[in-house]
Amino acid sequence: MTMGRMRRMAMIPAALMLAGVWNSEPKAQEPATVPRGGTPPASSQRTRYADGVYTATGQYGDQPSFITVKATLSDGIITAVEVTPHATVPRSLELQRRFAEAVPQVVVGKPIDQIKVGKLAGSSNTPDGFNAAVQRIKAQASR
Amino acid sequence: MSNFTFDAIGTSWEIETPVPLGTPRLQRILERVERFDATYSRFRPDSLVSRIASSPKGGCFTFPEDAITLFDLYDRLHASTKGAVDPLVGRDLELLGYDRDYSLTLDVPGFRRHALARPIWSKDVRRDGISLVTSRPLVIDVGATGKGYLVDILASLLREEGCTSFVIDGGGDLLHSGGDALLVGLEHPFDARLAIGVAHVRDRALCASAVKRRAWGEGLHHVIDGRTGTPTRDVVATWAVAGDAATADGLATVLFFIPGDQLASAFRFSWVRMFADGRAEASADFDGELFT
């Protein structure tokens, strides 16, 4: 498994480690422990994380408060993350909600004709000169 | 609704107004665009920036009056990104292949030589009002904010003419004024037939930046990190919403290097960023939705 993917895997346990001791109930094979930062031990680079949905509930604070994180793993990549706050203290709930909003989500593309919009914003349309240059290069390459 | 479509600075523009603008106003718009191009285009040998690039001992070069806004914005962007945004990346762009002739050919030895003494906006250019003072040839590229800046210039022009209700769309960098909020689809950077979300824009500007469309090789695209001279990685598309288009345009570029939260104290704006792995994030105050 590549470093990039290992780093992403480390993200979820690390987030829960902020909370203190946690009890995990994975639905798939128990993952090997990964240190929070730095280089993981060589043997775990060959450990495959099984595809599936991993759920863990973290406990923290004196009350205590709880937060559940559900991560879907597919081919070594986290494809979905769902964070469910359980706090009853208003301040904790507010903080948990903001954390939940802050986790980047995988976005899906919707066909433009299915959404009602007046305009589109993306990268600039490619300048004509650039397009012409690409055509020129393609023509040269095909000789 | 009346639409005026024209070409400017390498892309297709559209101005929407409730009633047609009329020929004199259209003339003024096209003249102002031409003046902008004659000043800032790297692709014209007769432009002001081309003269600055070919002056062996540098000199003192005077820009149009409204250039103060542009330079002030660059000062703020350069400082708040610790040099990642820099109008002097022009030479890097040329050496990477994005030059006047669109050679799209990488000049590796040239790039390495240039990297030894890369010029820096805060050090190698002295500002004197609307003049820039240089001591050697420097290639100024205002791509990070230039389009948004031109949108703002045209918006001022329309307001001077008494128009308060319009949408100026410079190839996806747009400014809305008056009337109902505009719904803007956020184009998927890898597939222009899809949108990854929608933004609601009212009396403000939305600017987008993405790496895909101007890519000419593995890892070669047009958003350059001023600290290294090389194209950015990981973030593939950004959108910024701000009160004016130059700021939104500049911040859309900055979001390639720096997360939005870190800029919140220096600029008022909302934002969306998309990453190479398909994830996207938005500021808490982003007015719109992402499709997840």
C-alpha cells in the first residue's frame, strides 16, 4: 500500500485519538495499528485493509461525550466518511457538528442538464492559441 | 434578457443585461478590453509587460490608473501566501512551455538556471504609485487575478453608464449585480458535462480555477507556485466568492496552495476546494451545495 493511502487510513484513527480511549467495533478485519505520523513500520506496508465499512465510537471528556465515525473502505481508499455527533451538552454538540461539516466528502458529478443553473463556473475556456498549439503538436507527432 | 458575447484575453465572455446595451456602450467595452490586453498580455510583443520583459536594464513603467487596485491586491496575496502567489512567475511559465508562441516545450536547463535566482515580487519590483520600477528584464504574468480584475473594470464601466442589473461572465469568472440570485453550477474539473455542486451568487463575484484544461504534459499545468516555480499538486479545482472579482479570482488561485481557513483573517470570502482523489470541501458560509 502506498504512503498516500496509509496516511489517509491514519487520519480516521488519529481523529478519534483526539478523543482519548476508544472502543472499535469494525465490521471487517481489525486494522493494524498505524502510528499517527512519520513512517509506518515496514511490515504494515504489505498489510491490506479489507474492503468494508469500519465504524468506531470515540469517547472523550468528563461527561463523557461520544462521537461515531463510519468510514467506507474500497480498494484501500476511503470513499465515504460519516460522522455522527452524540453530544448532549450544547457546546459539545456545536463543536461536533462543525467537525462533521469540516470532513471533506467525496463529491459526485451530476449531469448539467439535470440541474437548474443559469451559469457554469469552471476553469477558463482554453485559449485559441493553446488549442492551435496542441493541434500542431498532434500533427507533428503523427508523422 | 439580452446577451453580448465577445472574445477577450483568450476566452469567450458574455454580458447579460435586462435590455440591450446599445452600440456606444458595446464600443466602450471593447475599447477597454483592448486597452487591458495592450497592457497585460504576455502574448503580444507590443504590450507593456512584453516591453518590461525585454528591457535589458529594466526601467520605470507606467500602468493605467486603475492598476493600483491590482498591485495592492497582489501585495496582499503575495504577503498572505508567503510568496506562493507572485506575478513574476511569468518566466517560469515560459520555461515550462506556456510562452508567447505556445511552444509547450519544457526548457529544463533554462528552468534550472532561472531557479537559481528566481525574481520575487516583494524584492525585485519597486512600486511607485501606478509605476513599476525594475532593474532587469522581468516577465509579469497577472493570470492569477487578471481576468477577475477585467470583470471589475467592465462592471465599473457599466455602473458609470447607469446599468445596475447585469451578469458579467469572463469564461466562468463572473460578477452578479442586482435582481434575483444567480444559480451557478460548479463544473467538474475532469468532465465538463458534469457539475459537482451549485453556488447561489447575489451582488458578488464567483471565480473558479482548475488545472485540467490548460495542461500540456504530466504534471505541467498553468497554476504555478511562486516559491518553487513549478505547478501545484493535489488540489485540482477551486471556487471563491467575494465582493469583487479580482479578489475572488486571486483567492481561487491561492486556494491551490493554502486552505481557506488560513486566509479568513485577511480576506472576506467563501470557498470550495476539490482534490485529486475526488473529495471536496467548502467553507461553513458557502452559499450553495456540493453533491455528495
